[in-house]
Amino acid sequence: MESIERFLVTYAANAAWMTCLIAAATATLARLMRRSPASYRHALWVLALGVAVMIPLRSLRSELQIGGNFASGLVERTSAGAVAGRMSERPEVDSSLFDAKQQKRTVAFSPFAMGILAAAYAGFVVYRGICLCWAWYRTRRIVRDARAGSLTARQAAVVEGCFSAVGTNPIPIVCSAEVRGPAVVGAWRPRLVVPEWFFSDLSDKELACAVLHELAHVGRRDFLFNLAHELLALPILFHPATWLIKAQIEESREMACDEIAAGSLPSRAGYARSLLKIAGLVSGSPAAVRSDCAMGMLDAKTLEKRIGGLLEKGAIKCNAEGRIRKMAGACSLVAVSLIISSFSIEVARAGGLRETAKKFAGMWTGSFRGKPFVTLKLEEKAGKISGTVSKIDVQIGAGGELRKATAVSGADTVTESIPEGNVLHLTTVAQGRVSTAGGEFGQPIRYGLLLTDGDQAELQIEGGRPGMPIPAAWKMGRATETQ
């Protein structure tokens, strides 16, 4: 139960500040892409939602395992120990994207506060999930209760022309008193649901405008993607920045459909006038409950921006420059997100930090062929662990086994210690020198100390490069009290 609470609060705490930065970065990039097609900005905001949900997950896990296989008989010689390795038994992952050490700041909460925060976060996510399910049910009920629309011969010809203009298969058009404006419902068998006044109050131009816009939603499969976005946003929906991202997704989606629909008509200005007329009719219609699932033509509440975009001088084309800007914006957002993910908050129970630190405090020694070769001196102060690690000279075989291990004069100071359950991750000030058949290189020295019993542990070198063998864990014993 404690681990679940810590999981939830840690994710929410990191999402709280990471989402702000991701939203700010995306807003800046979207502004630079304002002359690009709206579909490009829509893709950028969708990417922002995805990374805002995924990036905080890195704070919930240790470093990725990095490893590889060397040819039989290949031997590595490591000065001060710096070879790739992991303490856990999870599958190995060969990736250099996460080679950099993640910087963590520990924040402590009392057990009561931890429980309240975890319950509040979980309760909110469940509540919003129920709301989404209810919206889905309400949308299905609207479709079930709708009746077939009655079109005149002239209106049927206009609608048929719209199907031909956008190149989509004909879809059923039904009427319902529960919608205020035209909306597309359904992912696999879409339907166009319109209010009862729709066919009697609109001219042919306005009817074509509305149908073309909704058919653009059908061609883009916006109903299905909107439902996926709503589900994806649930873990971070508590954050105001998430609502901003969702609003921008809706706005750019509607503008993208406006561009498609206006492109099928003789004049963008004519489409804008028809859009204004439809908006006036919708505002005067009886109030209806809005569904979060249906693709309503005016649900985004950004009519002014949409009209301004349609009347803006200069055609917006999907040219090579626009595609380059789209790729540059996406790559920039991913780069910013990876930088943000290098920093995180680690949540712990107040009082538990000192108890955890005390488990590792003491002098630990490891032996090779009966002779001590590595010594850790760790002490706990105010819930934090400090100390030193003796310098070593080891030779490791292709399978990770020790071939040679001797102590070297001196010790390296521990600069960072991160406890994660029964594992203590240690970073030292020293730079290790690794000699392989391919040459020599240096890298920071990091260790993982895994408690296997009260006075027994295993020490393993952490961090490294893809393709390096994973050293086997070294048996350690607690020798004396902290010195």
C-alpha cells in the first residue's frame, strides 16, 4: 500500500511542474508555426499531451539497464570501477538516450499527508474516468434516439456534392433535439447528428459549409482520436495546463477542418460568413447538454480565432517549408521534454528517510579470493547518506565475472546517494578509466548497493555505455559500525 501511495504522489508531483514547462514550450513553438497549416499545430499539441503524460513516468523508475554481449575471451580492465551494469533483474535495454544520470530532489510527507494526497489524486482520476464514461453513454443515447433527417431534393443534391468534394463515403444524417449544432458521432460507423431546425433554417451555402466541416472530421477520424486524447489526459487532468493543452487541441482541430472545408468552396470569405450565420442560429437554439465525445462544429468556442484565420491574408499551404517547421517543432519539443525529464522529485515518507538511511549505514567490505579489495564507509545524517568508496583496480571477463580485484590507495567521496527500497545508488567524485579492446575512455563512477540481509549486501557498478558487459554483483558484508 505504501509503495502505491508513493507511486501516485510521485507521479502527480512531477506532472505538476513538468506539465507547466511542456505547455509553455509548446505554446512558444506553436506561435512560431502560426503560418503553417492548423493540422501541423494540432499534431504538435497532441504530441505535447503525450509527452506531458509520459515524461513524469521516468521519475518512477531507476535508470534503464544498459548492456550487451562481448565476444568470448574479450577482457576489460577497469581502473576505479566504471563498467555498465544494473542491480535489478529487469530485461536489459540498449539505449543511449537515458545515459545521463537523473537529478532527483527528495520531498518528504507524513504518512497521513501521503495517504490523503494519494487518495485525492486517485479519486480525481477515477471521477474523471466516470465522467468520460457517462459522456460516452450520453452520446450513444443521442444517436439511439435520433431520427432520420428529411431532406428536400435540392438539399440532398447539396449534401451529395459535399461527399464528392471531400472524397468520403456517404454517412447517415439524423436529427436530434438534444444537440445545438451539427456534430459527428461514431468512430467506425460515423453519423452526422443535426438539430431539428437544421434543414429548415439554413441556405444551400450554409448547409454545404456545415456538412463539409463535419465531413472533414470524418476524414481525419477525429472522433476516435478525440476519445483517445480524453483517455490519455486522465492522469494529468488535475492540472490547469492540461486543460490549456486540451483547449489548443480542440481549437487547432476545428481550424484544420475549417481549412479543409474552405478549400472545397469557391471562397474562404464565403465559408467564414456561413460559419458566422450558423453560429448565430446555434446561439439562439434551446440549450442542450454538450458531450465530450461528439465532434460539435462550434464546441471549441474559438469562433473569433477561426474566422480570423480564414480571413488572414496569404494562403497556408502544406509545402516543404511547412513540413520542415513541423518536424523542427516536434524535435524541439521532444528535446525539451528529455531535458525536463533529467530532473525529478522523489517523494518519501517523513521519518522513513532516516530509517531507510540507517539500513545502509556502516562499513561494508567486499573480498576477492579471500582478500578485501573494496570498502564502503557510509553514515547517516538527518536522513541523508554520505561517505566514501575505496579506490579499486578490477579486471572483468566477458561474462561480467571478476578476473582480478585489488585495492588502490585512497578513497572517493560520495557526492550523491539515492535510496530506492533496498537499493542505494551512489555517485562518487571520481572518473573511472575503462580499457577495452576498442580503446580507453573515462566515465563517472556509480554504484548500486542492494541489501540482501541485515548485514549482507551486493555491490554493482552502474551506468555505462551500450555494448559493455554487465559486471556480476560483488558480495559485501557489514564489517563494523559507521566510522
